[in-house]
Amino acid sequence: MLVASVIILSSIFVLNLVVGMYYKFGVRHYWFFEALHFLGGFFTAMFFSNFFHSTTLILMGLGIVVFLWESSEIFISKIPLSAKYVKKTFKLRDITPGWRDTILDIVLDFAGALVFIYLF
């Protein structure tokens, strides 16, 4: 059941991200990526809660995932070939993340995780 839920949730998340970027939901609706980060934190905490029964370990696991995700955003924007591919595929002009955007993403990821921890 755990494997099925991880595959289904991951598929929904990736499908939402790809369709949303292709149809420019992030440009038209400022809240689109904020909602994805909040839900990403929520579902990542849900995933880690299956393995860890400690709030601290769940948040540490989320911290690792957030670090890897935000680092990948930065690296993709810095490597010319990958930046060109992402810009062309998703019809974007600029993919360089700013500090305000990165900090907001981190706060929303942890807010989603804290909501999960509070509810369950």
C-alpha cells in the first residue's frame, strides 16, 4: 500500500507540475507554485511519518528533500543546456530563482509539514 500511495502521489504531483508549467499556471496564477510547495511539504511529511515516529526526524527528512529540490532549481538555472531546455519546453523567459522565492518555498514546505504533523 505504501509503494502504491507513493507512486500515485508522485505521479499526481509531477503531472500537476508539468501541466501547470506548460499552460503557464504559475504566470497566470501566482498561488500555483505556492500551493504545490505547501502540498509537497504536507505529502513529504506524510511519507516520512511512515518510517519515523519523531517530529524531529520527519522535519529533518523534509529539510533534506527541500535542500535537494531547491539546489536542483538553482543548478538547472545555472547550467546553460538545461536552462535552455526548460525555458523552451515550458515556454518561460527566465528561470533564475531569487532569494525571496526560495525562502517562501522553504517556509511553505515546512508549513505544509507542520499542518500534517498537527493534524495527525
